[in-house]
Amino acid sequence: MKRFRFPLDSYLALLHREMEAAEAKSAELRAKQEASRRQADELLQQRQAALERLSQADPIAGDQLRGLDAWRVSLAENAIAAQGAADKLDGPIRQAKLHALEIRRRVELLSKLRERRLSEHQRLEDREIEQTAAELHLAYRGRRSA
């Protein structure tokens, strides 16, 4: 009885590694996007807190007020830049997900094919064993009756 060998096992292993790499890349991009969004949210919260503190503060000199306004504007600009960076990652994340999905589909198809071939191989082995057993039984009965 021959040992089962699927000719595409090495390709299937390669696809598994490629799928893991694609999923890792997708996860890395999502983490970068989440970090950019979190940074934008933190900057906007700092800006809002500064505005609240400013509204409750004692009167401030004009030059200090201009400095605070410049800082507030820079926070808003940085938040917009961080949000823009997060938004720019939408396309690459979508592409990475699609790539990982396509590879996963190929892996699943090859795995199903492998399973079918394995079950076919096992069926043939079982049939061969049954045939050998039947032949032995007939040979034993033939010797016994002679």
C-alpha cells in the first residue's frame, strides 16, 4: 500500500505562509490606522481642554492670547494631519484584506482538494484490503476443500 502523497503540498504550505504574511500586513496597517486615529482624537481632546481652560481663565494679555491661539491652531492642524494619515490607510488596508481573502480562498480550495484526494486514497486502500482479504479467504477455502 502506497503512502498518500499530495503533489501540491509544498504549494499549499507556501500559500499558508503567504496568507499569514498578508494577514500580518493587514493587521499592521490597521494598527497604524488606529494609532493615527487615536492620536487625532487625543490632539482634539487637548485642544478642547485648552479652550475650556482658556474660557475659565483670568484675562490674558494679547501676546499670550496670540500664542495660545497659535498653539490651538497647531493642535487642530496636527489632528487633521493624523486623521488624514489614517484615512490614507483605508485603501491599502482594503487591498491587504482583499489579498489575504484571495489567498485564504485558494488555501481553502486546495485543502478541500487535498481532503478529497486523501479520502479517495483511503477508499482505494480499503478496497484493496478487502480484495486481498477475499482472495485469502477463497484461497484458504480452496486449500481446505482439496
